[in-house]
Amino acid sequence: MTGPTGQDVNGVPVANGEPVSPSASPVDVVAILAAMQDQIDDLTAAVEAQQRTIDELVRAKRASGPDRRSGLPAAGR
């Protein structure tokens, strides 16, 4: 690939504004796969961080006691 590279709105690798050719050299394919793996790693980290936040919120809710609005025990009790 030569010139500016990046991704289109669907995450498809592009070079000079054009989708990367399926006949791209093996080096280009490896670079594309590495970039895709980086995206997967970033998404995995984001989901894990969100799950930690959810877990913390659930723990805080459980520790706060019964729900004052409904009179029912807090979530998960």
C-alpha cells in the first residue's frame, strides 16, 4: 500500500481512499491482520472496563440496602 492508509466507516482497510485489493502482497495482509487484532484488543479492553463498572455499580446497589422506592430488597438480594 502506498500513500495515506486508514479504514472506511465499516472498518475496512483502505489505501488512498480505495479498499485494499484482495491481491495485496502478504506483507500488506499481515499489517491489516495486525491492525484488526489491535482493534479487537481495544474493544475487548473497553468491554472488560464496562463490565468492571457494572460489577461495581451492582455491588454498591446491593450494599445500599432495600430500594426505598419499592420497599423491595436491592437488586440481587
